[in-house]
Amino acid sequence: MTDTPSLATSIFGISIPDSRLAHAITEFVRGTENDLLFNHSSRVFFFGAIAGQQRGLTFDHELLYAAAMFHDIGLVLGVQQQQGSSFRG
């Protein structure tokens, strides 16, 4: 991957979870997806968390982070080949 500025870890009081699972997810996705998809997935987490917070919803930040970071993983060719994916968008 290219060297790009790191994405913010906190926006409007929402932080990327500081857990072993979140760190492992970040490492895996950063090593699998290109910067465009990685940053998109990170923004999905922040957008979802901020939207939930503004609506007064209670949610698991770590679960939301996992869902956001993995939601486009199937777009990465190597993952499609490993999984034998037949999905065509």
C-alpha cells in the first residue's frame, strides 16, 4: 500500500475502539484493501456511529467497527478468489 496520512482516530467524540480485536481488524483490512477502500470503510464507521449517536441509539462500537471495516472486503480480488465468490455486483 502507499504511504498516506493516517485517518483520524476520533471525530466528534467518536473513537475507533482501542481493543485487540479492533487493532487486528485494522491491521488485516489495511493489509488487504487499498487506501481508497480502507479509508472509505473507516468513514463508514464514523458516519454510522455519529448517526447513531445523534439518534440516541445504544450500540456496540466494536461490532459497528468490524461491520464497517469488512463491508467491502469482497471487492478485493484476492479475497474473492480465496473464498470462491460468485457474487457479481
